[in-house]
Amino acid sequence: MTARHGAGLPAAVERLVAPFGGWQALATAGERIAVKINVLRGAAPERAVSTHPETLRVVLRALKECGAQPFVADSPGGPGATALVLRAYRTSGITAVCKEEGVELVVADADVTELAAPDGRLFRSFPICRCFVDADAIIQVGVVKTHGLMRLTGGVKLAFGCVPGLAKAHLHVRAQKRTAFAEMLLDLYLALAPRFTIMDGIIAMEGKGPGNGTPRALDSLFAARDAVALDAALADRTAHERSDIHVLAAAARRGLIDLSHPYALAGDPIVADRDFTPSFSDSDLSFPGRAAGLARSLLTARPRLVNEQACTRCGDCAAICGVGAIELSPTPVYDDDLCVRCFACTEICPTAAISEVTPPLMRAVNTLRRKR
Ligand code: SF4
Ligand code: SF4
């Protein structure tokens, strides 16, 4: 549905949740609800890096009116050090909103437990920040962004922020291929089973998301109990082929969604924004033998230091890299043979000094695919 971050936002969110029975059907008095936001790193709200604080405010007020006890939490990228997380919350405007609304803001990484994923295809358990496991329910409030690895940050991907700091790097290492990572995300999402997901596309991020892209006004809000269905709507709005979104392809393989189905959606009809810039991430082409190395260098995006001046030599990128592909010398130097292209380093760099760089040939291939 259409909306802006202004005076009309509360009414727009009311209209968004109405088809689900309204907030009264989503929250019960006395329930402790984890409002899982997306704070990739500290950045001003208008940059669309993190959940917009005004959208969060509307959700918190609605939950409080139901008599529920919401708290706000995320595990941003990076080592999860409390001071860094608090700074990211503050810069993103989240701290101020929680304070004004009298809602607890949790540094999720502080306490970790193991969550069983009995129906997982790839993973049977996950390290999870305890606050999400102990909550009566999780409601996700994210922002629509492109994603170098998964192509879109949608409702399923949002659950990855329930995994604490550096444990994310281990999951990247254990599920290196995009298809495997998507399967892992589905296992995680299904195990966490968030009750409801809102994705804010009022100002989305296009291009080099989820951290270094460009804000783009889609003027749209999305919500669903089923984040897989929600992600299909995001794909449609951002003019992606549903099957190109790895999480959706994985969900289709499991029979969780029929990608060809023209779902009956509540709310405004979805109009594809054909000018939306995708992430230009790699295709999943695979080549045999020696051709593989050449194809990898010509056809795969890779992380690179793109702004040496901005690098503070903090070492967060090297710390998050689960395969040891980054050496600080004194700024990051990449070993492309070791790098599995998870792009976790680009996500967590606090100064956007590193970014995903796509070889010209791959850019041309992606442009052609998009025009087809
Ligand atoms: S590139 Fe970014 S994360 Fe890496 S050392 Fe420099 S500032 Fe830190
Ligand atoms: S260098 Fe960056 S993209 Fe490559 S494996 Fe390490 S964290 Fe992932």
C-alpha cells in the first residue's frame, strides 16, 4: 500500500494491518513482544540503511494500545560489542524513539542461546539472541533493500539479525553458495516463526544494498503473517523475477509458495517499479575445471576497499570474515580465492569504505537479463 513517513503514517499502518484483523488480532494484553528491527549499522533514517524510527514508533504505539509489552532489539552486523550496537541504535534514531515511547531497547548480543530447528533442511539448530527466543512473539519491522548476496532484503532475510554478531560469519561459511544460504535463511525463519512482518518501502534502498545503496522512494508499505508471501510482493514491486530471489526459489523448492501464482493481495495493486536498480549481484553460473577461476573473476562481484580515506582501520571487516580472506595491511587486502562472496564485510563496515564491485562484463550481463 502507498504511504509516506509523515502525519498520515499511523493511518496508513492501520490500513496495512486491517486485513489481518488489526492490531488486536496480532497482539494480546500482557504479551512481551520482541519488535525485531533492522539496524545494519548507524546511519541517518533517510539513508534507508535501517528501520525507519517513525515506522517503528507507530508499531510500538499500536502494540502498547493493545496492552502488550513491546521491546525493541536487533543484532547489527559486526562483532556485537555493546558500545557499537548502542551507537548504531542512536545514530539510526532508534534510541530516541524508544526513549520517547518508554519502550525497552535491548542489545541483543548480550545473551545467546541455541534454538532448535527440527524441520530444518540444512540446519537443525541456530545460535540466537536469547531475547527473541524468550519473547511471547516476534514482530519484524524492516526496510526494503537490495542485497548483494540474496538480491533482496525481505521478511525472511530479516530473521538473520536474530543471530548474534560473529555467529553470522560462521553461518556464511557453512552455507557458502547462494542457494545454500537461502536454504539456511528459510530454516532460520521457520524455526523463529515471527508472528508478523512489516517491510517499509516508503524509502527503500536500491543498487548496492544492504549497506551502500541509494535511497529510492517506493512510497509503499508491505505486511504479512507469511514473510515468504511478503517477499514475493517485494519482488513484484521492485521488478525482480520472483525466481531470481534466492529465498523465494528455495521456498518454491520446498512447496512453500507457487511462484507463478497471481496472489490475491489486500490493499493497493502492486505496480512494478521498472526503474528500480537491482543489486547487480552475481548470477549463479557454474563452470567446470579451469574455466571456473576465469568465470569467477569476470562474472562475480567482489568486495573491495573503495574509499581508503574513509577506512579507520577498525578491523571489523577482518573480524567478521569467517574464511580469513581479509588481511589488514593496514587497510583491508582481499584474497579473492578464499573469499566466498558473502559480503558480510561490506555490510558491517561502519564508514562504507568497502563495497561490492561488479566486473563490467557482469554488469552488462545483468543489464541484458533485466531488459529481457
Ligand atoms: S574497511 Fe571498514 S571495517 Fe574494514 S578496517 Fe576499514 S573502516 Fe574498518
Ligand atoms: S572477504 Fe568479505 S565477502 Fe569475502 S568471505 Fe570475507 S566477509 Fe565474505
